[in-house]
Amino acid sequence: MKVKRNLAISESGFLFNPSTGDSFSVNPIGQDIIKGLKDGLSESEIQDSLFDKYDANKSTLEKDFYDFINQLKNYKLLENE
């Protein structure tokens, strides 16, 4: 799973899709997920890094991770594989 190559991502969590003109803001956890995807990490590697970094229980973090991934898919911000 990868974010679209042309997706512009700022360090402050602002996303811009030049294909559609849509823009989005994400929180720090969303930024970490997107960075992990861009770096080619697996889903489990991203989740492990989030669990290490943030004080959340594993089931909540996993649910939030997949909710965020589904939002990225809904807004067509991920490459088709």
C-alpha cells in the first residue's frame, strides 16, 4: 500500500492532491501513518511504531489505523495495487 506519488505532503500535516485539487489536514498520528506508507513500511511495522510512540491500547490504535487507511482509500489518496 502506497500513497499516490503526486500527493504533496507538508511537515505540518497538510495534504494536497494536485490531480483533484483537494486538500486535507491530518493530525500527528495521520502524519506518521502517511510517512510510514511513503517509506514503504508494512501495515504491522507502521502500527508497531505508532504503538511505541503513542500511549494508546493496541486494539484502539489498530481500529484507528484502519479507519484512517479507509479514509485515504475513499479520497483516492492511495495507489491502486
